[in-house]
Amino acid sequence: MIREPHYSADVEIILNGLEQGSDIRLLNVVCDAIDLVCDHGDSAKARAEMLISKAGTHIWKTQVRDRRYDWCVLWEPREELAIIHFIGEL
């Protein structure tokens, strides 16, 4: 199932900072991870690890890696949306 991304306010700030910054490589791997979540969100790679929020919601963790960074995308599927809660280092 293909989903549309829906970003939390904090994620929008992070993405805007990446888009305005000079680290194109990090922006590209983050965009690749978001594409994976949206286009192949039911795959094992997109759902590498399941976390449970304080509210009991299942949140999926997708790794974002290049040689310098070990980031992740925390997201949840909600019908035709991929709710992106967090992008960054944990």
C-alpha cells in the first residue's frame, strides 16, 4: 500500500533545516527513508523495529544511515497516511 507522508510540526522543522543546509547527502538518505516508509511501508525494512508509545500506539522505526550518521524515522501507518513522528538520532 502506498501512503502519503504526514509530518509532525517537529519533523517539518527538521526537514526544513535539512533542505536549507549544506548536507545534501544526509537530506538524500532521509528522503530515501521517507520514500521507503511511504512506498513500501509494509516491508520488513520499513518496519525494522516496533516501539510502543506511552499511549500504547505501535510506532515503527526505520533506520537512516550513511557513513557519518545513524538516524531513524519513527512513524505509524494510519490508513492511507504515514504519520512521521520523528527524524533524527535516538
